[in-house]
Amino acid sequence: MTASASPTLTAAAPAPASPGASAPPAAADAADAPAAASGRTASAVLLVLGSCTSLQVGAALAMRLFPVTGAPGATLLRLGIAAAVLLGVTRPRLRAWRPAQWRAVALYGISLAGTNAFFYAALARLPLGTAVTIQFLGPLTLAAALSRRWRDGCWVLLAVAGVLTLGLSPGHGPGHSLDTAGVALVLVSAAFWALYIVAGSRASAAVPGRGGLAVAMTVGALAVLPFGAHGAWQAAGTPYLALIALGTAVLASVVPYTLELAAMRRAPRRVFGILLSLEPAVATLAGWVLLGQRTSPAALAAIAAVVLASAGAALTARQR
């Protein structure tokens, strides 16, 4: 998604005034346009960094629920509370929806449930930064699959090399290796993330605005309900845990989506993609600060390789 052109760049300037006169208003606006664009990009940087930070703080909060709710219960609380908030804000007109719109949003919701449920299950076994880093293989592989250019495949190979290095690097607990089940779970989450990107694009085209997202969140919560109901109920009866669940839903869903939407309106899609590529680094920092998860220098280098691959894929992507 590219930012719309500034009106001052398309407006016709009036005839120039006599020598020595000040620049006409439209010309002055055109001269100020680069500064305005720079200001929008700067604000987009802050919005994306705020989104990434909020998302990872929410994930760290969710991990505090795991001993009581388990990963499915934490997922249900996140999606359910976020769905209730978004439904209350958007109030989608469901009676006017056509069957094709319902199908698009339902698939979006299933992909949302799979992405979050398997990611939270992986967080019970992997450090936060490691899980986010491996999860990035999903969108990167999707980008390469949809492209016919060799360099897009090279970015994926760089990311895979980073993930393999991550798995072999020390500093991941007993045995100095990643939990196999955790890696498998986060790879499934990565596959659902790729589906989420495709399904989300179709759902947003079928249902403009945030109403589709609100209903998709509801569908996702219903999909997780049979697996997480017991754990979510355990937390609901404890005020302290209920407050953590509310914080998880707001910080991991409502705030990031709102900030990212605002950022996409201010920066070109390519810039937005590069900024979003910082998420593994932010997750690693959040894991260290909030959860005390230390990362070895080799693992940091591996995470940097994945960040570079993601940023490179966004930088060289064709505008559509």
C-alpha cells in the first residue's frame, strides 16, 4: 500500500510574480512537500515501532497466563477479548453481508486462530525472540513463492540459514539446542501466517473497514474455544489473571492493528515492510527485558540475518 500523493504536488501553480516577489502559495506548498513526506515517514517509524513493542509486550504478558490457562486458554482470552472490543467499536452490519463475504472473513478468522494458537504453544517451549524469528519464514516463503525473481529466493535462503544457525547456537537451555516440538509448532504458525496474509487481503477487499477484522477475531475465538475454554475459565475467576488477559488482548491485538493501520496510511508499503522486519529484534529485546531470556552472540547474529532477509525482501519487492 502506498501513501497517497500530496495535493500540493498535483495542484497547478499560478503565474510567477514579478522578480523579487515571494514564492506563490502553491509553489511554497510544493517546496514544503518533501518535508511533509519526511514527517509522515518519521511518524510511521514511531507507529510501527510502537506496534512491534506493544505486540511483544502482549506476548510476554500472555506467557504469564500459561501456568494457569495453558497456551490454548491464553489464545482464547486474547482473541475473545479483542473481538469483543472491536465488535463494540466497529458494529459491523452483518445482515448486509453476502455469502462470499462470510467465506472470506471465516477463512481469515481460521488463519488468525491458527497463527496465534500455534505461536503461543511454541512460546511455552521457545524464547520469544527465537519464536518470532522462525515465524518470519512464513511471509518470506510466501513472498518468494509469489515471485519469479531469483533474488527473492535468495532472501529466503538467507533467512533459512539464519534459522539453522539459530538452532545450532548455544544459549537455549539444557542441551544447547532448540526444543524440536517448539520449532515444529512455530513452523505451523508460520504457515498459518502465510495463509493469514492471503486470507486477510481477500477479506479486506470483500469487507472494507475494520468490521471484517472484528468478525474474523470472533471466528478465531470460536475455533479455539473447545481447546481453551477450561483454561480461560480458570483465569476469568481470578482478578489478577483477568487483568493480565485484558492487557494481553489490548496490547497484542487492538493496539498493534490500530497503529499499523495508521502507519500504512503514512508510509509507502515498501517502507512499512522494512520497518515491520524489525519485529524479531524487538521480540528478542522484549524477551530479555521482560522475561530475562538471554541470547547468545551467535543467536543474535542469526536473528540479524533474518531481519536483513525480511528487510531486503521488502526493499526489493515490486510495487503492486
